[in-house]
Amino acid sequence: MQKTNYSYIGIAFIILVFGIWAVPKIVDTFSKPNLEVIGQAPEFSFINQDSASISNATYENKVYVVEFFFTTCPSICPIMNRRMVEIQNEFFGNPNFGIASFTITPDIDTPEVLKAYAEKYKVSHPNWHFLTGDKSKILKLSNEGFNLYADSTVNEDGDFSHSGLFALIDKEGNIRSRYDEFGNPIIYYRALDEENSPNQIPELKEDIAKLLKE
């Protein structure tokens, strides 16, 4: 009579059990976006181009992009918002996507001015809000909350120094980003082309799509 090799049966059983346990874990790992959590988005509450109150709660369970700009900006803002329109069009009709554009010159950018600016750029996504309010609070939100630089003094060209970067926020209110080629989080996405560094709008679109699936 042939003897049963119980050691092989035991090994086979262990492999089977481990496989049943491990496969869902592996699938789960690869199905989740490989995006770093930078930190929680700061609290804010301002009014938009329709004079409606907008806060973090407005974007609850939404993926959204944040920028700081001003309507009379003669340099980088037009480029930033043309590219933001590209992003809007990419996710047009998706109720789980939004954009928050904070003006750093709220004394000039009233809701009426922001409304006209939105119309000029053909803003059509209902979750794209142009936000204005107390200047000191907006600058604090930019510089200390999001760590996106914005200066409060005008230069000789009639411009304000401010960041040309976009922040990406997930459905749980976390700032998220992909990693660079060295394995470090980029933290923010370049809206502008720089020397030997193209804008990161294609990457941003990819990462928005990933977060929308979370």
C-alpha cells in the first residue's frame, strides 16, 4: 500500500491558506492610488462669485484642486487658469470633483468681479468656486495653511508674487501628491512650464482620476 506523505499535504494546505489570505491583500494594495498623504487641508470659509458661503464642508466627499490667484494678475494667473479650465473640462459633469480658487486681492476681487472673470474663462463646472473674503485670512490660508507662497505687496510691474502651484485634495480632506523619480513626494503640482521642467497638468489629471476611484 502506498503511504501518504502528510508533510507535502501540510505544505500544500499552508500554501492554499496563505494564497487565499494574500491575494486580496495584494489586489487591495495595487488598487489603491500610490499617492502620499501630505497632511490635512486647513479650514476655510469664504464667499464665492455668487455670494454663497463656501467652506471645507462644500467639498466634503469630493476631490478638488486649490490655487491662489488674482483677477488683475498680468503674468502667471492667466496661464494657471487656462490650465485649470483644461482640468475642469477633463472632469466636466463629475459631481465628485471641484476647484477652489482663492483671490489674494479680495479688496479688488468682489463676487461681481469674480463672476465676470469666471465667465471670461468659460467656467462651467458647478463645483468651481472663486473665493473672496478677509485678506489677512486668505493670505494666512495660503502661506501658513497650504504653504503656497503669496505676497501682500505689489511690485513695480503691478504684480504680486505668488505661487504657480496647485494643491490636490482627496475626498477625506487630505492634501495628496505623487512621488518624483527619487521617491520623494512632489507635494504640489506645477501649473507653469519652467526651465527643463514642464508643467505637471497631465500628472495632476491622472492623480485626480485615481482619487475619484477611492
